[in-house]
Amino acid sequence: MTAPRPTGRGAVARPWDLSDSRPVGYVFLSYTRADQAYIERLAAQAEQRGIAVWFDSDIESGERWLDIIEAKVRSCAAFAPLVTPASLESDWCRRELLLADQLGKPVLALVQQGTTVPMQLVDRQYETVAAGQLPAGRWFDTLAGTALASSAEGASTTTSSSPSSSPEARELDLRLIGEGAGLLRRSQLDRFFDLVEKRLILAEPLDADVRLSIRMNLETAAFFASKRQRRRADGLQRQLEDGPGYGQRA
């Protein structure tokens, strides 16, 4: 699938700061399979700049795949479609963009030169790029700033919905929603599992959105985790289903 990216027009030189302690959510990259090589380059560049991204390269087709895609669009901090002639022919790209638009997600698109701009993007910022060319650095800066602002807005909603939670629990909840999907790479899975484990042993109730985010990320991880990591993910999933919190390790 393809994800939208912010345009550089009117962008501040650097509207974000990686030293900022606030948790930053991930950017959903929407694309079509014909453009996968490009989206992998785009994702690598974003991650080098400290921007957490998610796209569907680690999951397989099927009913569970559809559930994961929907959950990822719903919980992302920003949605960035790569608009190309191939993506305009993709029903899935259109559905993802429509869902993001209906949810009011910040949409920051990259449009390949010569490609018709979809109706949902006519009043949105977007950057035009030549085929195969990555966007300028200012586009990544705008994307990072948008994700940070959206995460901060979502964080205020999450914390207000769980006023009885301890400061430690609230901080972990924000990190699990904001950082979780960005850690879904085999090399970083154990960091994600550590966050989940720390939250579960606090024995404090989990907000419904946090619980859903953890569950979906654990299910996604099972598709590409090592055998050892899969056993750990299965154990955490069982703990998550058993109750709202845990006073000791399983």
C-alpha cells in the first residue's frame, strides 16, 4: 500500500526535535505492490531520520491481513500515500486513503510527476517527485512534525481517558501506542516486548485503545519473528487476554 507524505511548501526548516521526550507515533505508508522497491527506500530514509514508519511488507494476505491493515490505519499518527499511475488503479490504495480521510488523519502525500491527484487530496498538502526520486529533506521534516503534533493530540486523549492510572502506566501506554509499530522489525522486537512486559506487570487496567494496539502489534510480529521471539509474543498475548494487569511475571 502507499502512504501520504507532507509537502515541503511552507514547511518550517525543522519543526521537530529528536531530543523531544514526547512519544511520536508512526506514519502509515500506503502504496501498491508495483512501487514496493521505492517505498522501501523511502522507509529506510525516514527511519534514518528518526521517523517511525509502518507498511505491510511483514504480513501476508488473508483475513487477518485485512484486520491488521485497518487497525494500522486507525492507530497511525499520519498517513502518507505514494500516488503513482499504478496506485490509482489499486482498490486497496483507494480504500486506505478513504479510511484515513474519514478518520481525519493528517494526510501527507507524494505524487509522481504526471499523475492525476485523487479527489481526497485536492485540498491537502503534497509534494511532486520525479519517478524514482526521493523527496527533499524538508518533506521528511514536515512529516516528522506532523506525526509529533498528531501524537501529542492523541496522547492528551489517552491520558484523560485513564485518570486513575499511575504516571508510569500512562507513560508506558503512550510509548506503546506511539512507538509500538515502529519497533516491528525483527532486530527491534525485543524492545517492543520489553515495553509490553513492563506495562503488564504493573497490574493496572489497560485502556481499550492501548490493549488493541498491543494485541495487533503482537499478532503482526508473529509473521516475521524468530522462533524464540514468537514464543515470547505468544506468552505476552496470553497474559494480555488473561486480565488487565499482572503483579508478577508469568
